Amino acid sequence: MPTSLVLLSARLLDPVTGGPLPDTALAVSGGRISALGDDRRIRALADSSTTVIDLGGAVVTPGLVDGHLHPVSGAELTQGLDLSGHTGLDGVRGALAREARSLPPGAWLHGWGLDPNVFGDRPVSADALAPVLDGVPALLQLFDAHSMIASARALELAGVDGPRRFDQAAEVVCDDRGRPTGLLLEDAACELVERAAPRPTAAERRERLAAALRRMAASGLTGGHAMDANGDSLSLYAELDAAGELPLRLRVAPWCQPDTGSDGLRALIEQQGTAGRLWRTEGVKLFMDGTIDNGTAWLERPDRHGRSTHAFWPDPEDYTRTVAELHRAGVPTATHAIGDAAVRHVLDSVEKARAQGGGGLRHRVEHIETVPDDTLRRFAEVGGIASMQPTHCCDYTRADHTDNWSRRLGEERASRAWRCRDLWDSGATVVLGSDWPIAPYAPLGVMAGARHRRPSRDPSQPPHGPEQALTALEALQAMTVNPAHAAGEERVAGRIGVGRRADLTVFADDPLTTSDTDLPGLPVVLTVLDGRVTHRDPDLS
């Protein structure tokens, strides 16, 4: 097979040891690394059809993989007004007023990334924004994407004028008189209003997704574990893949909701392995709770507002039976579990499922925002993967615990925030991700957050739980070696070696010796997926 790509004058980094490999060049054939050696030997493998790139001493690592992201829904949710940079209510109001003035009459205003901390001690509701949204149909996603604020006009157009009953944990929040406040909790409630808003065309959705994925490749990502297959996600991936426009390798886990039922579960099992060249359906995503910020997590003790007392599944034992059935079918699970009770129940369920056999199957717990000491060791005992997003801690909580998340939990549980260090030391396999669009996808920012645990907007601020920081090498491993292990792909991915996938990220300097605060600005000079260049710095020879 001909050599398609040659990289010369490289510093090849081993993410296991943190040290350099002895070689300075590599060759790629058929999407795999076909040879390693010195520049002279590898250059000789090139012919007239080979792309030859002199890296000039740049550092090559295995391709970075985001362990938890939502490409299709993220591409849709991040259209409209970005509110993520606002830390106060006045700033949000000003941005909404400017956006509303720019819209044609009757058009819907969409916003995303709204931090509940901007409301301070006030209730999170549409009333605080009413003066600038008078008569404007608006949907504002809170940063957790589990809740949104709908303006009075949006509620009116959707016909939502009071409380609703749902089969899962969701709520149209109402005041004492039974009138909606505008706050909608969880998907089932949000969809009531979303259905009334205009939808983008198929062509618009395809281009938004393609553009988002191209930006991810430019940030150094070569892969992602996509935690949904909602709507036409798989057909969009297949379309981009067939056109040679899919710049990330995606492992997709479709959702299993409490109302999926036996036929739906059977369909999810049969769907496993559906794939293209660069995407594959593998695993199932479940939800054990919601979020702490909106009071829908599942905690062992109520939060300080008396909320977060129930599981997302109306019958948690039905969740346990579902995990057991998926395990028997050889399907790995990934469960959203934020609160301590939710995490404990997931681990109990995985332990019961593994008692049936099939010990090699790797089940995952997603998020793990607060857990007590006795939960830590259980990850290693049941072979569970700890999938975590440290930038959620960095950007949405505060070291002094004055943020919404910490205030709801109280001092004891807020001090157990995102225990990356403790989970790592207890023997868990820790995988890092962004949960985009909840937080930015840039992998260097995720790795930096795991190292310094400070707000990405202002790293001079005090860290939240600095004792939970990972080392530079551990952070790199959590986006290379560990995602490969979580996916059962450690023989072909996560390291640089002959026969392994040619999924590579190339930096201007060593990410292990770059300081944590400087790391987000480290230039990505080249990204390679399956031997194909998906991003190249124009200054690279």
C-alpha cells in the first residue's frame, strides 16, 4: 500500500511515560502508522503522491479525544446569542436587548450558555428579563442544557399556561398561583416550547454540524465519544463521512430513556455496530438524574432548597434491570450520574450486572460531580470508567462556594467537587471531556482545567479544590490512552506505534512542559485523522 503521508523533524511523545520516542519521523499508509524511524529512512518511503510535511521540531501526540460531547445537538444549540461570557444580570439584559432590536418582527430569539449565577439570590425566571423581552418569543438555554427560560410570548405561542405532568423527572416551574415562571426543567418540559419555534432546514443543520466539527479538528481533536444519536444524527454523520467531510472519529451512544420499553431496548441492542468509516454506534446512554444547578440531581440528602431528592427514572430498579439486559447483550452503558445517590445506584447496578459474567465490558459513569469517600474505590472494583468534565467545576463554581451549585449543596458536599485526583488515585480510569455545548470543546482548555481548576476566563482566581488537580501527564493520558481503553481500542488507538491508527495531534511545543495557564494558547499546528490532514497551520512547511 502506498505511503500517503510522511511527517519529518518531529518530537514524538509517548503519553504513557511522558517521554520522547527515539524516532523523529513517521509514515502513514491506509490510515495506519506504517513506519517509524529517522528522517532519512522515512523520507525514502515517499513517492510523488505522498504528502510530506516537515514539522520543524513540533511535538506529536496521539490524537486527542473528547470523552463526552454532543456534536449534532451542540451545533444546533449554539446558534443564536452566546450568553456564556456574562457574569451579571445587567450584561445579560443588555445583550438580549441588542439582539431583540436586530430581529425582524415576530422572529424568535435564541440564546445559550446562560449561567444561573447571574440571577444571584433571585429566582431563575423570565421575570428578571421581561423588560427587554416584552412581546419577543425567546428561548434561553441555561448552561447545563437541562433547563431553559422561555419568555412570556414563547409560552403563549406554545400554549403552556400551567403545570404539566411528565412520565420522567421534568417540570414546568410555576408560581404559587399556578402560572409558569418561564423556567423549564429537563427535556420533556423544554420540548413543549421548542416545538413552537421555527426549525432550521436539513441543509442548514448539516452545514452547522460540519462547521462545528471543522473547528473541533482545528483545536486538536481527532475523536469524540458522542453521547446521543437523537433525531437524524446518524444520517448526518453518514452523509459527512461518505463525502469525506467528517473530521472526527466518533463513537456514538444512543439514548435509552425510562419509557423506551422492551421493544425500544431491543432496537437499541440491534443498532449496535451500525457504522461508517469514521463513526460507529457503540454503547447506550442512560440518565440517572438531572443537574444540581436546577434541583433535579439525585442526592442522598436533599439540597438546601429541599430538592434533588429523586432519580430521573421513576423506578430506579427498572434502570438496574435495563443495565443488566444491556450487559447480557454485550452492550456497554454510559450513565449520566451527577449526584451522590445517582452515582451509587449506577455502581450498584453495574456490580449486579457484572455478577452475570462478561467482566470485560466497560461501563461508564458520566459527570460524577460530588461523591463521598466510600464511593471512590468502587469504580476500580466494578471496572467502571469515570468520565468527567473539569471545566464545569472551573467555570461554573467558585473556590469560596458562593456559586449556585455550591450553595445548593452546602459546604460538605461542595468540598467534594469533581474528585478527579481521588478517583485517579483510587484506581479508576478517568476520561476527560467537555460535554460540549455545556462547556467549550477546546481540548487544551479541558486539560488545563484539570490541572489548575481555575476559571478559564481568569486563571488568576483561586482554584476550586486544588487538591483534586491532575498532573500534566495524567491530563494528557485522560484524553488519549484512557479514552482508547474506555472504548476497548487500546490496541489500535491512544499511542504512537506501527500498526496503530494515524490519528495525531501536533503542537508547537510540548504540552507537558507548557504551564497550565499557558496551555490553552499552545498552537495546534497540525491535526491528522485516519492519515488525512484535517487542520494545518498555514505557516507549516
